[in-house]
Amino acid sequence: PESEVFSISSADEWNAFAERYQSIIDIDPVIEIIQLTADLTFEGTITSINIPENVTLDGNGYKITGKASALTEKNNCIPFVNENKGIIQNIFIDGFEMNVRAGDCSMLCGTNTGVIQHCGVQKSKIVIVIVEGSDMDAANVGFIVGTNKGQINHCYGACNEIEMSGSEPLSTVAISQVAINSADGFIEESFAVDCYYSSS
């Protein structure tokens, strides 16, 4: 079959596509490009997708903004891409807020074994909600990627922050504007800027 380009122009379209995408590629893996054709504004929930080999998620330079919560999810954190084995490119997250439970988290991609290029996350926030009685005492946050085992090229993270919400402090908090764990991967021509900003 001929390859298919699937276009997404709203947050609702992203979530609807993500909910059925895995069954599509298992049955008839013809989609080679998933592309954004407009800025996306999320309010409420994100449905993660997995990008397999030979598939490109292309943001075409559009921005993702808004606010979402992963507090009802079993795995506590819902990045836009759970696992990338293909290519993610030209996506920019700007002023996004994500509420998560204490633990490891990322915003754009959870685990990368493919390529992420020409992407950025800026002026965004991850709010870690510490649940009373939780046995989690540490948080590891990477705004571009949580665990990188692939390549990150020409990306940036700037002016992103984390906020704690809850009564029990965490003993260890590690934050990276780009990737929190990249011991088995490569990061080239990318930069991180730690700074503080006011949303007012």
C-alpha cells in the first residue's frame, strides 16, 4: 500500500488519533508521517502515542500549549510521546503546564531510542503532586526526554521549572531542561537554559 500522511490540527484530534493509532499500525502499518498543521492547545488530558521505526512525527514548527493532568493515570506521567523509535522533529512546547504524581517524568518524550531533532520546550512547568502516604521520595524530570538512548540534535530546553504540591517533601529532585538520563545516547548541538519567569 502507499504510505499515508496523517494530519492533526487540534488537541482533540491528537487524542482521538492516539487512542486508535497503535491498533492501526499493528494491522496495516502504512502511516509514515504524522504531522501537525496548526498550533495545539490542550485542556485536561493528553493521550500518549508511541512512534515506531520508519515513522516521523513532524510538528512543522507549530506550538503546543495549554494545561493537562496525569493524576488519574496509573503510570503517573503522560508525555506526548511515550516511546520514540522513529523521528520527532519541529515540535515546540511553549508555556505548557502538566500536573503529575511524584516520580520520573518528562514532557515531550518518555524514552527515546530514535532521533529527536529541531524541537524545543520553553517556559513550561511540571507540577509534582505528592500524595500523602506515597513511598516515592524522589523525582527525575527531563523536559525534552526522560531517558535518551538515541540521538537528540539541535534541540533546546529553556526557562522550564518544576513545582512541588503536597505536604511531604521529596528527598531528591533532579531536573534537566533536555534529558535527565542520556548515558546510553547522544546529544549534539543542543542547549539548556535554567532561568525563572513570571507568567503574569
